[in-house]
Amino acid sequence: MTENNAPATDGTVDKDLLRKWTDLAKEVRHHRDLYYNGDPVITDAEFDEMFRALQKLEEEHPELAVPDSPTKEVGAPTENTAFADVEHLEPMTSLDNVFSAEELAEWLAKTPGPYLTELKIDGLSIDLVYENGALVRAATRGDGRVGEDITANAKVIEDIPHELTGDVPALVEVRGEVFIRPEDFPELNELRQKEGGRPFANPRNTAAGGLRQKDPEAVRKRKLRMICHGIGAREGVEFDSQHDAYEKLASWGLPVSEYTKRAETAEEVQDAVSYWADHRHDAIHEMDGVVIKVDDIAEQRQLGFTSRAPRWAIAYKYPPEEVTTKLLDIEVSIGRTGRATPYAVMEPVFVSGSTVSMATLHNQTEVKRKGVLIGDTVVVRKAGEIIPEVLGPVADLRDGTEREFVFPKDCPACGTELAPAKEGDADWRCPNTRSCPAQLGARLEYIASRGAFDIEALGEKGAHDLIASGVLIDESTLFSLSSDDLEKSSTYTRKDGQINASGKKLLNNLQERKATDLWRVLVALSIRHVGPTAARALAARYTSMDALRAASVEELAETDGVGTIIAESFKDWFEVDWHVEIVDKWAAAGVTMEDSAEDAAPQTLEGLTVVVTGTLENFSRDSAKEAILSRGGKASGSVSKKTDYVVVGENAGSKEQKARDLGITILDEAQFEQLLETGEA
């Protein structure tokens, strides 16, 4: 195996196995991104099953566990955001799940108590940073490392104090969950409809959308609430236990859950899980399980983390609830990859806290397997309290008027004949990848997303209008759009045919975003498996698109964090003529295709982990971290045996003493600047 468990580059990896991993990883990443960006199409339980299948495959074949695998990622970048990026002081991890009493017992047997049991709140994670008691920043989780700066919106949430009270520390990073109470949700929908809007789908998505409103007053109307459930970075305070941490948070004026209980034994944990299975609607918020945490902080540190989750915590997830409703029709949607997905159109039904009227049916094979007919009364559930799923028909209620669903032969978006991508595929796809309006629209939205070019004026409506009006036949001419081109559009023009404010903004956005990092261009091309991590690695090593295109699969695969699967996918993408045309036309329009050597910082800190604590004269906390990261180092928020240097400024907290206890080299600001310049101190 190569470094980082990347697949071997000598051709010994079985091709069928690689293909199985590739397809499964793609599906996991696709559905994870949909969930975190507010438009999920499969149930939580189905995603969990898919994710566990990928984990099992990588456990059985470690050579497949590439660094960019979705099993190693937390969350997902939020697309088309209006907010600035912000890096968390410490990463926000996810939670591993168990789904049965047996799996929970197995975890408890290898994880020492005492424990805390907490309700798993169905909402949106938030990260709050307080300095000397003052709220200085709030952010969404994002991809676990970088989230969205939503400080102004957080300040209008009643539960979030602007100032802490009592004996406050120099710094504390607080993790919590933002949610809407089920009792407030009907009132929100009533107000929404009075204002002429469509009713919200469910409290969780409404909370997520509300937190990302541009106008804080619009956020205030959502009646958002918040409960704290964790601690990140801190200076000037330490805790012996998770329970002590929650008591301290409460003493500072922060909201903590009234349902959290201490459990001395595994039996008490199982009792709590059984109790909440029967009382899951008694809480003030929606919940889909119970989180069990090791209470002792020292024990938590000893157990540590996997690449995406703490080993000292687990989420027990309950099975979903079920209701029945009428299946009115089955329609088909075309996704970004061309996949044709049947979905159920149903009479609206209230389940697990929200009203649903649509549910995915995945593919034509699944429709037949479930045995549903149009007109059936069907059983619907919401796995994880989020995504509706049709389980099957209530056959005894049929009256003979039901009819079978006929899967379309042609793409409903462009009319191209549908077919499986390869023999034996259950999914059928539209092969018109270049100009199918549904696929092209989704790709344009991805290009405009924050993780790529961050083109704020190009949203879903604008993207599809540019296609429908004939302005774009593919993405290759996006960056050469002119005022004359936009005059053919309805979204970007006034009634007199002249471009409107949105059109002018789009042209300005396109011009401004041409000058960007090479890794962002690579992400925007939608090359399979080339996510931000691989794109950064490739751009850092080769620095130009020409050099990347000239490199062989073997050379690309040798890049740290890439490997054979990503390298082959990259080279295969450039075998398609119209793919090459995209790159060439973007380059001709002035899009950056190489990183300037003058702009690139020397990689003096490659392989080093640096912690910064206290106040520095010439660096803010964020600029110090960026200085470390841009030079190839790891900027950590906590001191451990793996830390190479601790930079100490004024009013440094306990991290300085911990560094001394561990014998780690301590630097002042001048020595830190020398380290950045030379890699030595």
C-alpha cells in the first residue's frame, strides 16, 4: 500500500472491486451533499446503510480507503452561500451510529463509564466563539473544518447570549444545535402562507434555511432555539467531566438540555434508550435518537477520535415512524449525473413533525420490488425524522382502479433515450451529459457553489433560465457571457429587455471570480472523486492545468492524498472532447489555470503541527492559522504528544502549561515568524 492507505499504483487492485468502491463512494458523497445542502432524496436509514456498506468494504480492503473517501469526511460544504468562510478553532466532528440494543451493548462493553445520555436533537449544528465572555463569532458546521460565518443571524436567536455572565474564561468555543420546536412549526407555516409563500417542509430544513437568511430580521421570524451539546477550544478553563462542562455553560447563561442524565452503568444507559423510545415526542424539540458519551474528560482524551468521529461517544438511532396516504402519481427526475430517479407524488400526510407529499422510489427495480401501483394506499415513514420513504402498498385497500407505473423510455428533461451506464446497473441514466437541461443546470449550480467559484448571482433559477433561453448550451461559455447574451434571459433582464441588477451582478461576479485558485477550478469541473482535498493536493504539486494534463496516471497517483482511483478518474475526464473544450474556453476567457509562484507560500511547515495560544501582536487567531495552513502545516486547537510547536502570546491559557508538561517546544512571536519563513526555530 502507498502512504495514507491510498490504493496501490501497481495495477494489483481488482478492477471490479475498484468499480464497486467507486460507484458506492460516489452515491454516498452525492446523498451526503444533498442532505447538508437542504435537498435530500433518500431516507436517513438508507444513507446509514449505504455508508456502513462503504465502511465495511474499506475495512475488508484497506487499499481502497483513499484520503478523499466520504467515510473520512465530516459534513459537506454548503452550496451557493452568501456568507464568508470561517475556520473552526477545533474541528467539528460527526457521530458514529448504532441501530440495535446489541450494537449498543457491544460499544458499551469496550467503552468505560460513567456515561451521559443526551437526546439527539434534530436540527442544525452551530459553533459559537466567546472571547472574555463576548460572542465574537458564530458559524455553521460546514465540512467540519470550515463553516459559514453567521454571527449576525446567531445574535437574533433568543437562546444565544451576546455576553456570558459570571467567571468567564479568556476563550471558549461552544457547540450546539439550532432547532424549531414542533409547537411553533404550524404557526410558522400559517404565517408563511399568509405572506404568499409555500409551506415549509419540516422543522429541521426550516431551521437550516432560516439560519442562512441574509436578513437577520427574517431569521428572527423563524423562532429558532438553541441547546448546547459540546465544547471545542478553550483557554482559561478546564473541566473534569462532560457533566461539569454543562454545569459551567449553564452558569455562564448558555442553554443546556434538561434531558441529559448521568448513567453509572451500561444497564442505566439501556434503560434511558428504552424510555425515550416510548417518549420521543415528549421533548421540546424533535429527536431521532439518544447520544451516549463517556463523562470523564481525561478518559475522552485517552479514547481519542477516528478520522470523523469521537471514540468516546455514540448515537443510538431509533427506527422511523410510519403512516399511510394515497399515492397519486409516480414521476421521474434527472439528477446531476444523469440518474433517472422515480419519486412518489402523494396526498399530503403529517409524519414525525411535518407534512410530506413526495418521497423517493430510487429506481424502476425498486418500484417493482416494493409492488406499489399508482392509486395505492401506501405506507410512508420518515427515517431519522427527516426523509420520507414509501415502504409499500396496503394491498387490502385496492379497489381495482390502481395502475402500474411505466418507467419512461426517454429523459423527461431532454428526450434522450434512457439506458443503464453499464450492463447490470439498476439505475438508468440520461446519456446526454453535455446538454441535458437537468444535468447542465445542476452542474452550473455546482460551479457557482462556495466550494468552487462562489458566484453568488448564479442560483438554481438563473442557471435553468440561461439554459432554457439558449444562452448556454453547456458550461464552456459561462465565463465569456456578455450583456447582449443576458438580454435573451428573463431572470437577468427588465421588462424593457435591458439587463437588470441581477444581470449586472452576475457579469461582475463572473469577471471577479476568473482570478481564483487552481484547486477551485479543478473542483468546478465536477471530475469524479476530485473533491477539495485532492484538488488542493494536485494544484499544490503541479501548479498549472497544463502540467496536470501532461502528467501520467502513475505520476498523478504519487501525489500525497490522491492515489490510483482519483488519478484514473482525472485522466479519463480529459479523454472527452467537450470536457477539454470547457477548460480551453475558460482559459481563453481569462479563468486562472495556474497558481502564481509569487503568490504561493513556501511549504516550510510541511508535516508539522503547530498550536497558537494567547494574543499575538502581528497575527489575529485566524491569520495565524492561515499562515500555518498555507505553508503546509497543521494548525491544531489542542496540545498533544503529536504537537511539534506551541506558539505562546499574551494571556496564554492552560495550553502553555500542558506543552511544558509534555516537553513540547514553545515559541514566542518572533520565533514563530522565523518558523514560518525557514521551517526551523
